[in-house]
Amino acid sequence: GAVVSQHPSRVICKSGTSVKIECRSLDFQATTMFWYRQFPKQSLMLMATSNEGSKATYEQGVEKDKFLINHASLTLSTLTVTSAHPEDSSFYICSARDRGTSGETQYFGPGTRLLVL
Amino acid sequence: QQQVKQSPQSLIVQKGGISIINCAYENTAFDYFPWYQQFPGKGPALLIAIRPDVSEKKEGRFTISFNKSAKQFSLHIMDSQPGDSATYFCAASTRTSYGKLTFGQGTILTVHP
């Protein structure tokens, strides 16, 4: 089955530093990747949609200068949280659409737990 | 318009029982309805999905029932097992949204042995 990986799985950083999270589709090419954040006991909130080779589309209320997204290839997207603050602490999850299928199916990564001290 | 409303918020079922989770939507442009299962600290995993041209889809112990006129769909878990204890999310998307999913609020399912 389709596998999406994320790295790192967990990161702790000091306030003011930047953190990069990688999302890779391991056995398929992804036309589109999505980035979500999830707070404890809450649903997934879409942050941005990332298409290979083009600028990401951000959801309303998400600061594009704070959450930098790069989709350099059909198998890799990165999310950089710039100048992270404690309120950015959350569970970040990416997903990828399989280019080879009808394109409807999204496969999710295992998530990255970010803790900003 | 874009919301998907999910109920109940939590559900407790005895082993062997049937778990039923319901979702309702307003946007008639939605044409793809997946269900995801999420364990604590993990990413969601696709369970089963349906399109509006069928009223029911079954995969193993999991069944989606879809009522287009009522704009509702539900997940039925037959013979529920303790290992099914997880959070379940319904979602919906449209063809024109590049697969962007709108998620329900989630249901925490606990199956007692």
C-alpha cells in the first residue's frame, strides 16, 4: 500500500528557532500534498495545499510567512515553522494524493509532534 | 456550507456490538466521502470511502451507508473489537478542490471487552 513518511517524528525546540518537517511519499508520486495541524482531542485543520513546482495555497488565517512550504519534487514536501513560539506546539500531519490513481485517495503520514519551549 | 458535522462525539460499545457514527453535510458539490481511523499519536488511516452514486459500500466489518437526499452518511462497524478503539473521522471533498478534505469533528470509540 501507499506509504507516506514524516521526519522527524518528534521535535523539541527553543522559542524563536525554526523547525523543518519533511513529508515523503515512498512508493508513489504525489501530485498534491497537504499539511494539517491537530490539537489534542480535536479534528485535523488544513493549513495549506502544496502542488509540486508551484506556490502553496494557504487556508484562511494561516500565516504563509510563518509556515513555509516547499514542494520540490513529486515525492517530497517540507514545512518550515519559522521563529517558532509555544503556541505553535502541535501535531503536524501531512498527506499526499496518489498521482497514479483517480487522485481522490489521500494517504497520511504518521505525524510530527512539535513542542516549543 | 463547507462543514461536515459528525456525531456522536464519543461512543462506548461492548465487544461484538455494532458501532454507528453519523455525518451530515451541506455542500451538495461534495462527491467523495472517506472515513479515517486514527490511533493516539498516529496519523489517520483510510478505512473506507464512498461516492454518491451508490447507497452502501461494505469492506469486511466496515460499512458506509449514504443517503444523498438527506445529505447524510454513516459508518457501521460490525462485531466491534477492542482493537477498533480509536478516533474516527468522516470527511468530504469535491472534484474541483484538488482533493482538499473537509473533516468532521471526530468520534472517540471505545470498545469494552
